[in-house]
Amino acid sequence: MSQYSNKSLAFLFTICVLLSIASCTNDLAEVKSISEPNDFSLEIGENIEMLYSDSAIVRVRILSPLLKRYTTRQESYDEFPNGLHVEFFNENQKVTSWLTADYAIRKDKDSKIYVENNVVLYNKRNEKLFTDELIWDEENEIIYTNKVVKIVQPALGDTSLGFGFRADQEFTRFEFLRSYSAIKNIDDLAEKLK
């Protein structure tokens, strides 16, 4: 009887060892899903104010009713789904220009803000730019687009229309990449507006 018990114990021990070895194998996908964080993290802020400074001097102020900050392993970006209002300051802390839009995304990797929908850029001379999309390059302190642009300059009594635009962020110097006068006919204009 004791020999039967030893065989039973040996068999039981072997089964336990085999089961424990089998339980140690893991599916690689399962391990990754447990050990890796979610695809992204999301932070939400309401009624935000962001200040950008250079050498301890505030150069830009951004106001927005809603900010969504997404962070992934590859990149992080800020979304302003309800629009934003931007103020650009000169070195004397005076506001020189303003930018408003109904929607914007700021990509950290590019150091650029992409604004769209009802975009208006204006300066202290009351000159206004209207377009559907602008890109603000933070590093180079320029604003540009390849879309249709309308600029109103009340002091000159002038309204200009063009395609593509480039300016300093204070909107004191600007140029059209292609002015309306370069359009040969109305069909060219209609095509560009699509």
C-alpha cells in the first residue's frame, strides 16, 4: 500500500510540475496589452490661458474655452475644438496683433499651430486678414497659408485678394504668394476657390 501511495504522489507531483510549466507560458499580445499603456492619454482644460515667453518676456497669449491635450508615444498635440484667441506681443509687452479661429491644433513636434474655420488675423492698424486656414510657425515667428486670402486695409482704402500668404506674426509685413491680379480669368478664380 505504501508503494501505491508513492506512485500516486510521484504521479501527482509530475502533473503539478507540468501544469505549473504550462501555466508559465504567455501570449505575447496579452503581455503587451497588460504592460503597455493605452494608445494615448487625454487631458482636458476649460477656459485656459497659455503664455509663451522668450528670454522671460511674454510673446504670445492664447485663450480658449476648451483645450484637449493628447499624448501618444509618437507625439503630443493640443486641440482647441471650440476655437481660440491669440495675442502677439512685441518686446515692449504691447499687443501688436490678434488671431481668432473656430478650430485649431498645435503639434509639439512641428512647433506649429494649424488654425481653420473663420480665421481672422488683425493688427493695431486695424488691417484684417480673412481666410479658411492659417499655419503659425512658432519657431520662425511667421504665419502663412496656401489658401485664398482677403486683406482689408482701411487706412489705405484697399481690399486685396490673393492665393497664399506669408507674414511675420505681428502682421506688420506681409506678402501674397499669388495676387488676384495674376489670375487670368474668373474660371481660374473659381477653380482656386474649390
